[in-house]
Amino acid sequence: MKNICFMIVKSSLFGFVFLLIGSVFIKSQEIQADSINVQKTDSINIEKKQSKTSNIDEVVISGTMKEVNRLESPVPVEVYTPKFFRKNPTPSIFDALQNINGVRPQLNCNICNTGDIHINGLEGPYTMVLIDGMPIVSSLGTVYGLSGIPNSLVERIEIVKGPASSLYGSEAVGGLINIITKKPQNAPLVTADLMSTTWGEYNVDLGFKFNAGKKASVLTGINYFNFQNKIDNNHDNFTDVTLQNRISIFQKWNFERKENRLFTIAGRYMYEDRWGGDIRWNRSFRGGNQIYGESIYTNRAEILGNYQLPVSEKMFFAFSLINHDQDSRYGTISYIANQKIAFGQLTWDKRLGNHDLLVGTALRYTYYDDNTPATELEAQKTWLPGIFIQDEITLAEKHKLLLGFRYDHNNIHGNIFTPRFAYKWSINDSNILRFNAGTGFRVVNLFTEDHAALTGARDVIVLNDLKPEKSYNVNLNFVKKIYFDSGGFVGLETSAFYTYFTNRIVPDYETDVHKIIYDNLDGHAVSKGISLNADLTFTNGLKFILGGTLMENTLTENGITEQQMLTEKFTGTWTVSYKIKPWNLSVDYTGNIYSPMRLPLLGELDPRKPKSPWWSIQNIQFTYDGFKKFEIYAGVKNVLNWTPNKGNPFIIARANDPFGEPTPDNPLPFDTSYVYAPNQGIRGFLGIRFNFN
């Protein structure tokens, strides 16, 4: 029945897209004057200069929770617009982040392809993901909830690398990713992006707006993704890529009020049906022990809003509600979970002389229940009230100081204090130095955050009651801009970071190959490194966006220091673009490269490599925009056809007998955790984009 519904949705969506586009196209012919669509810069590490006296600077909100000029913010914020992501089109936000320096979408399972987002080598749970400043994606939602955000509704994505806990709470330990959606009143009338690949992947991204009465404007986005091909190019009889059916519907309302006060409310619903495993698997084997498969149904609903109070002071009440249902089978293991999160936050924005104050109070309620022993007696219910204050002090024309402090009270773990300090020195218009420091506090939910606790044949052992993790972070950032008389531009941004952890919780894969052991580290962990971003723009249409991060993530216990598992020491990214104006043709060459990382083996008898090789995913795209209302793009992804099975006898241990016990002839247990890169090889893609204003 679900398959039939999705086929109807699939055909209806394609038909609706063309019907809607056709009607708007006919209507648009009546308009004599064409509107001019001004594109923002690709990566707002680039601030173009029209002249030596005027800057085009971006407004950001993630660093200080208020709208400020990016160059004026004491907190370094990276901003990426849809134009940047269109250089390597992807069906989800998760995949789109692969070409951002220091950010790595990490796959955690060879079968169901769950993943999380690493910032500077820190695992996904240390990264807070927000939509319009609201903590939408967390805990249970981090595993499969990052997909299905319609790209057509994204205005920009802001990334803060480093601590942001004093404003956003305990999950923002390693950094945050804030997805800013478009304002309905500023969005195009209709946008559509249809793409397919030679692997049989189909993605539809549709956005349109309309007015509801005289004082409300509505923006709607629909994303549908379908992939139903059982591909097994590495010949292990398991799917190389998870089969997926996913639909997501997002709607945002903006209401006009007196004195231009803000009131927006938005909602999103996502349903996903994904499975991977033995290529002989079908739904009749779900949860059984005959043919192995991992099947996950996800139902997710979100509501978020922001309301400016009708008072003379600048006060806002922001809120969000989330319900996330997951019904999954990992072989014979049943994992059925429900999470509800309610969040409310009241802020007061006040300027007093050279002090720019932000005072707020927040309350977060989390309900979590599953069918594991963790909630056997009672569902987990967590109340987290908090207050915070931030003072941005203008010491002099070129010097700013930011002081922040947050207090939260967790009904289980007690008081949580997270201070923050930032300093910005604007040496001149082309040189800016920033220093940030802060702390973090994170409560771990093992089954929702670590997929390895559910999949494979290893037993999960938790030695003690897991204590919350604590972190201490410093970050030094320097930005330099170089302008040439010819009109060319070079932007450089370098950062040095250091994070110290106590009570770090890491899975132990090596003590017993039949177990995954969890405990607080009896010692400390360190994440440190340096990164460099370079943006180069030339007047001949050639543009480079380059990045590299050199880092070290170590664990120290009993005087022994070792590199953390599944963490690279170097990562590099690049985007090279060239516009051939006479042909209306753009060429984009994108890619990334990663250094070797330690991989989880099953003891001395495991023939797989203990470290990954240097590996790289590279893509090329050609875009023709010579038409009035639409553009066509095509290209090749993973042009090197690189997959992690190369040089290895197998990727999934005991794939031929996942339900069996180890024997002298086959001593390894079933294990899917040996994963660090996608199994998807070379493929072509073709797409078309429509944009009607």
C-alpha cells in the first residue's frame, strides 16, 4: 500500500510541477518588464567590493542571535547561499554540506546509510542543527531527520564552528548549522528543480507562494526523493545504497502587523521509508531471521514560529514543537521510538550606550520513549529551563568585546553553567581578528545518537551510568581581503581551534570483537587544528573556493594517547567555476579529499585494512542558462569512481551469514560499522530548474 501511495505521489508531483509552471509561464507573458534577480555571492567568505569605499556585506544572526553585519559580528560565521550548493546539486541538506571546509557528512552504517555531520572532526551529536534559529534536529532526529528539508525554501545556511552553548544550549558544543528559510514576501512566485541520475535516483524540489488575504503571505515547499534500484557493484549481495521513498512538505506564513512587527509560523511534515540489506530482501522478511534487512519508517512533524511582542521594547517569543516517530528493524532487532520536544524562548534586545544587550529565558521539554531497556519502566522526561545574557560592548571604533553567560537546570543532572567570551579587532577594512572561548555540556542518549548500538551482531555493553560530557573551547580567527584595481578579489580566512573534553563517551570496538563497550573516558579528549579558506575571483569569469583543515582528535586514558576512530587528520575541499558568457554556459568542478583514518576492526583475524587510504570524491557540472525562465544542468558525480571496497576483501563482515555464530572457518561476527565513505560509484545526472518571479 505504501509503495502504491508513493507511486501516486511521484506521478502527481511531476504532473503538478509542469501544470503549475505552465500556468505561471502563460501568465508571465503578459508582463512586459522582466524582473531582475540579483544573486548573492556563492560563499559569503567572499565580500565583493563595488568600489574601494562601499562593501556588500551579509547579515547574519547565528553568532549572536540577532541580525548583524557579518563583518561586525565578534563571532565568525560562514554563510552559504543556494547558488553555492547548486554547483553540486544534491537531494538533501546532509549531502550538500560535503564541499564545505571542516564539515563532513559521515555515514555510520553500510546498510541503512544513516549519517551525521562532523565539524572539525567532532561527531554529529556535538553539532546543533537549527531551522530559523529553532533547535529542530536533535537526538533521535539526528539519525534520519536531516533529509527532506526542501532546498527551494533555503535562503542561506549559516555555520558557526566552535562553542555556541551560551546562547543555544548544551548541544552546540562543536558548532551549529542554522538553516535560514526564505521570507514569503521576498520569495519567487514559483521555483522548481527536477533531477535524476543514471542510478535511478529521482528528486523533485518545488516551491511556490501566494497571499492569504491582505495581511498574510504563504510560502510552500515540497521535496520528494525516490530511489528503488537494488545495486550491488561490490558483489557482497548487499545493497550498495539504501533504497528510499521520502516526501517532505514545508509551509511558512508571514503576517503583516503594525509597525512592521514580526510574526511568522511554519510547519514541516516528513515521511520516509528506507531499507537496505540483502538484495533478496522484501517486506515479508521485515524483522525476521531468514534474510537480513534494515527497514526504517520515519514520521516527523515540526511547528516553529517567532512573534514580536506588541510592546515598545524589542522583545520576541520564539517556539517550536516536534514529534518524531521511528519504527525500525535491524535484522531481528526491533527499535520503535517516539520523541517529542517542546521549546519556547523569550528574548529582549536592548541597546544602552555602547552596550548591545540580549537577555533571554528558555524552556525545553523532551519526552522520549522506546522499546529498549533504557525506558522499560518509564519514558524519559527532561525539563531544561534556562536563562542567558549577552553583552556586546563597543570598546572603541575597531574593538568589540562580547561577554555571555547561560544557566540551565536539568532535572536529572542539575545545574549547568556555560560562559562565553569573544573579542573582535577590526585592524582595518581588509583585516579582522577574532578570538572566541566557551564551554559546553552534553547529555548522551546512546540509542538515539549512536547507530552502532543497534546494528550488527555485537552486544552493547554500558559499564557505568554515563555522566554528561563537558568541554572547553578556544578559537582564533583571522580574515584578510585583497582587492585588485582590475576588479579581482582574494579572500583569506584562517582559524586555529582547541577543544578539551572531560567525561568523553566513546565506543570501544577493540577490547572484545563481539561487543561494543561504552563508558566515560577515564582521562580526557582533545580536538585541535588549523583551517584555511581561500576565495579567489577573477574578472575573466574564473572563480576558486578552496579550503583545507589540518586537525588532530585524540583520546588520552591511563597515560596513553591515541587517534580517535573514524577521524581524519586532513580534509580539503574545492569549487572551481568558470562562466563562458558567449555560450551561456557555466562549468563547476567540485571535490573533497580526506587523509587516512583509523577504522574499527574485528581483531587480528580481520583481513580488512586498519586505516582508510587517501580518498577523494570529485564532481563536474555544466549549466546552460540561455533560456528566459529556466536552466538545464548535467554532469558526473564521483568521476574517479572511488568506493571504499577497493583494496579490501569485503566491507561488511560476515555478509554471507549475518544471523550465524562465528566458527573456525568464519570467525568474524556480522558487523556493518566499517564505514567511512559512500559506496556509491560514478553516475551521471541531469536536471532542470524553473524560476518565475
